[in-house]
Amino acid sequence: MLIPYLQVDGLTKSFGDLVLFSGISFGVAQGQRVGLIARNGAGKSTLLDVLAGIEGYDEGSIVYKNDLRVGYLRQRPVYPAGLTVLEACFHETNDTLQLIREYEQCLETPGTPGLDSLLDRMEHADAWNYEQRAKQILSSLHITDYNQKVETLSGGQLKRVALANVLIGNPDMLILDEPTNHLDLPLIEWLEDYLTRSTATLLMVTHDRYFLDNVCNEIIEIDDHTVYSYKGNYSYYLEKREERIEARNTEIVRANNLYRTELEWMRRMPQARGHKARYREEAFYELEKVAKQRVSNDRVQLNVKSSYIGSKIFEADELSLRFGDRCILDKFSYIFSRYEKLGIVGDNGTGKSSFLKLLMGQIAPDSGHLDIGETVRFGYYSQEGLQFGTQMKVIDVAREIAEVIPMAGGKQLTASQFLQHFLFPPEKQHSYVYKLSGGECRRLYLCTVLMRNPNFLILDEPTNDLDILTLQVLEEYLRDFAGCVIVVSHDRYFMDKIVDHLLVFKGQGDIRDFPGNYTQYREWKEVADRQEAANNQQLQQKNANTAQKTIGRSPLSADNKPKKKTFKERQEFAAIEQSIGALETEKAAIEEALCTGTLTAEALTEKSIRLSALNEELDEKTMRWLELSEIPD
């Protein structure tokens, strides 16, 4: 039987007249890895703050198991100015830190009362290695300057310090709010592996659908103030949610048909009703609640009319860009094609955002030339976002750009209709901007970019802070978009859906073009990495064997001369020489093909696998050739 760690019953939270969630109940047991899904503005972050004791609540109860150690990662962590990175890791309170403070206080107390007991507890909690563990996890998250002040960190660095802070304490239960935001792809994969191997129970909000799929074994969805639980990963949730929505829509249609009959009866019924009539009247009002629900339609398609785009898009000729010792571009040349959908990936700090700003003319290259076609009309979604007037209403922000948005096929949408497609219902459209959540502000910013009918979209981390339903709408929009797209994103699922090839920024101006999506790139890279590791291992072994043979070789006496090659060995030696020549020719041809950048993803994978096998065969034949070559003819 699973041990209950957290039980939430009848929880209600509101801000004035805005009800975020009402009467919700759910539980989390030991070993469960729960992903929490809801639309932006439904109160996901507020719910986690409530569970962590940072926010209060109106009604209900929250019960944790006694002595449960809980670690909480906030979406936007805050630390007092003046702390170093390492001090920040000692700033938050957890059981191990509390024990360390008790130990330090004991040492400062005359007579050190209770020291023996504290020493035993320190040993049991492995508290002696706390600082070493902190540095190890910080290093894994690419934070290596432990003396850097927290106020000088970027938002992404601060999030990583906070994540390290939570993981260091090794809690029984982790509550994580958007843990993958501001992490680059290698760090997301590191965290995914860490949490998969961890024994900690998990409650998490994230928009990263591959992360949800690989880490979580249960999904909780808050929809229309109701909680739905799905005992499976994200893929299972999608399947079962679709079944639930279809069943609900069927129920609404059936209720509407019955409602019309019952409404006619209500109008005809005389005022004096008997007991059975009163029962039917009460049932009518319950039926009316169901019938007046809206039929769900999550398959939104926005065929927005994009501006005409000519055959000339942009051409980069020998572009170079540096910031001090950091090289962003080194004589980079590229010709962008019509209707191309390009993804850009790479570690943080390799220059992805700088490259986009250069395309937008916000920064100038040190050398080289960028030629942009006359018909290109950019739509730029930046990481920094757009600052709206706080006293403006959502609908006013949209109407400032356009009252009517032209669609494909001659159709038109009003600003209000367009906002509804991006999950702003009429009541939300008349809310003030300052009342929006962070995710809703990002969604509104996205709408303002798309409403201008661009034909070339440049999206810098568009998935940060957007809920999964909004991402699905955006993916549908981009797949049907009759223009060009460049996307920088750490969301692997999103990239796989949208892009047809990648620019991989490896740092110091090293940029590689890969003909495929992110998953195909990862598969190819894993094969290439394994091949490189195997080659290095074989080279080391070959060098060791050669050294051992050289050391172990003794002068030959007249009585101890080696035998000459046999006829069979001479034939084998000649055959191996011929075989090595053929293998090296094939290897050279494959390596040349891999460098052309014209292969499909399938061909890349096939040739990489063959190259690995060729190297193994060459090493084996070379070793045998060396053995035979030491035998005199």
C-alpha cells in the first residue's frame, strides 16, 4: 500500500472576485511522479505556493505526512542581495542545514552540550559532505563561480541556483514549478535523468511534454475548476483526455436535446404542481446546467493570411560577430529558402539570441554582409517580451494593432475572435492587463506578434511560460503558416513538431547544419558520440598493446629465432592488406558524404552506424596485420 504524502481536500483560492480554483481535492502518495496541467491563469503557480505555505487559501485542508521533508522550486526564485552562489545554497532551510546550524551553535556553547548526539546525527544525515554535494550539483548545472553575487546572475542562472538548492537537501518530496524554464537542452536532459533515477516523490508543473512523458507516471489536470486524474504519463493523458472530452460533448448534445423537451413542459405546466412535478422541475434545473456548457473544441486552426513573400529571403555572407573573447559568428554564410522552418539549438551562451538580434538589425556584425529580401515582413517574439500598459484591457491591446485580421480564403476575424482562438474568452478580454498571470501576458504578446500578418516569424523561446493548450494552438498555427520560421527553443517536443532542419550552435563560432528535427539530431549524435568513444578506447588499447610488446620484446638468440610465415599466413597477410585498403576507401567516402550536409536524417543514421562498424573492422584487421608483420617472411 502506498504511503500518503500529501492530501488536499476542498481547496479554494480566490483573489477578490477572481476564483482560481474551487473545492479541488487530490492526493500524492510515496513514489508517485505527478505532473500538474492547467491553462495559464488557472492558478497552477498559486496552487504550488499554497501547498508550500507561501500563500494562504480560503477554504479546505492541506495535510502532509508527519516529518516529511519537502523541497520547493518557485517559478521565479528570489534571494537577498549580497549573497554569493554558495551562500545562497545555505540560505534556504532544510533538515540538513538545520542540523548543521545546531552543530555550529553547539560548538559555540560552553561545554558543547549534546555534542555526541549531534555528531551521530551529522554522520547519519551525511551533513559533513553538504558543501561538497552543493558544489557537485551546481557544477552539473553549469554554475562554477561559487563566489559570484546572486544579484549579478541572469534569470536562467538564478533558476539553476534555486534548482540546485532544492536538490541538495535530498528531500522526500519535490514540488517543482517550471523546472525546465531557462535550461538549455543538455541540462534539461541531465535533470530528466536525475529525476528519473531519484527516489523522491514529485509534484511538478511544466510545459515540456517530453519531460512529462519521461518523468511522470500520473497527470493531474485542473479544467473549469474541476480536477481530473490520469494514472499514466503524458501520452496516456492525451488519449484519455480526448475520450473524456468526447464523452462530455456527447452528454452536452444529449442534454440539449432533452432540455428542449423539458423546457416546453416547464412552460406548459400549471403553477400548482404535485410532488412528482416538483421532482421533475428540480431535475430540469440540473439538466439546464449541463445543457448550457460549451462543447469543447481544442482543435483550433488559424489559417491567417500571411503577406506575400518573394523568392529572395535573406543571404548571410561571411558574417562575423564577437563579444570580447566570445566568438558568436565566424565568417558565417547561409542562404535562407522560401517557406523554410529552421530550428536553432545550442548551449546557453553560444549566441543564439544574438544571432536573431543581428537578423532583426538590433546589433551589427563586426564584418560581413546580410542581405534581406524586399518582401520580407518580420514578426519577432523576443525573450524580453513586451511591456503593456497596466491599465489597458486585453481587448484594447489587440485593437491597437488591428480591429480586423485577414484570414486565408478571404475570411476575416475581429480582434476579439482572434483572441478567443488563443484562449482569451470574452470575459478575460475585458480584464485589465495587470491582472493577467505571467503565462497569460506571454500569450497576449504572442497574439500581438501574429496579428500583424508577418511572412517571416522569428521566435526566441516562445514556449517559456506558455501552457500546453496554448502550445498546441501555436503548433497548429505554425504548421499551416505560409511563410518562413526561425525558432530558438529548448522545448524538444515543440521543435520536433515545427522545424525541418537545425542550426546547431556549438560555441566559438562553430555552427553546424543538420537536416532533420531535434530527436533525429539526438539519435545521430548518440551514434557519433559512441563511435568517437569507441575509437578513443581502441586507440588507447592499441597504444597500450604496442608499448607492452615493445617492453616485453627480448633479443633473439640463434636458438630462439621466430619461425617464418607459413604459406597460409602469407596469404592471410596479403588478403588483409587488400581488405584494409578497401575499408579505408569506403570510410573516406562515408566521411565525405557526412560532411556534405545534404543527407536525409535516415541516411545520416545509416551511414553513421556503418562508419562505426567500419572502424571496428579496421581496428581488428590492423591489429592482425601488425601481428603478422612481426613474423619474418
